[in-house]
Amino acid sequence: MNAISSITAATREFVRAPDSVGSVFPATSYMVRRTLAPIEWNGVDLMVEFGPGTGRFTFEALARMKPSARLLAIEPGDAFVDHLRSTSHDTRLIVVKGEAQEVHQIMDNYGFDKANCILSGIPFSTIEPGDAVTIAERSRLALDRNGMFVAYQMRRKIEHYLEGRFKIARRGYALWNIPPCHLYWARPPKT
């Protein structure tokens, strides 16, 4: 991945929509490894990623995924979509320009029923509360019963949106990142 094109894409999207970009700085390899470590990769046939940005998590997830798995990356920013499409030649990656709220429609368009994992870099602390509720609810419905919702956040506001929709299985904190981030691994409640 070209570092200059990553920084350029991040800067363009931050200027265009600062509330929807978590950070102009790419996640550190420490945070990426720590966030992805609890995922049971052998059980992932479909991962959905909300807000992949320059693909820091995307490419690391692909490196861990089995050959038959797919990664559906949903990104609203044109510069990020162009960057991801031009830097990846992995046929398991599907990059879609869209919003996380459209997850069901996008999954349906590609013939996917349920995801095993949703990875979210969307900054829940800066998006509209109604959008945050919709994303949390639709994420729960898009996951299979043993699925996992994984999120990295600068603030803990996401906890409010996870309550009642997910059971937070684990929390973490990545201090060695700019900015430091709270980490969450949550599962749909068993019914």
C-alpha cells in the first residue's frame, strides 16, 4: 500500500467530511493487531467493514482470512473508495460506495445473507444519534447468531448504542495509537 496515497486520501476525506472521518492518522500496527486478535478467523466466511478508510484494517483482515472468505467494505468517501479499489488486487475484497445504514441492501445486492463479523471504524461520537441507532440495530440484524461486532473508537459513546442490542464480550484500550482508542468486541444476545 502506498503511504502517500493513503495520507492523501485521508486528508481529502477529512477536509470533505470531518465528522465522518475518525482520524487523519492511520491506525498503528499495534492497534490493528490488538483489535483483530480476538476474531475467530476460521469461522469467518463474510466480514463486513464499515468505514475502511485507507484500508489499514482491511488489508490486515484479508491477510488473516481463509481463501474462500469475502470482505465487504462499505465506505462513503469517494477518495477512500478510489484508493481501496486501486491498491487491492485481492478478489475476496468487495469495495462498495455506500453508508453503513444500507448494510442489508448492500449485502442482498451481493447475495450475502448474514455476516460472521462486522468491523466498524465509524466514529459513533460524531455521527447523528439517529444514524448511530440505525447502524447499531442493522448491524445486529446483519450478523449471524454467533457473529461478532468489533469497533474501535476515540470515545466511549458507542456503549450507549450497543446496550440492549449487543452483549459486550470484551473491552480494550489501545494507548499506542494517535489518537488512543477504545476497543469493543460484542455479540448479538442469545435468544
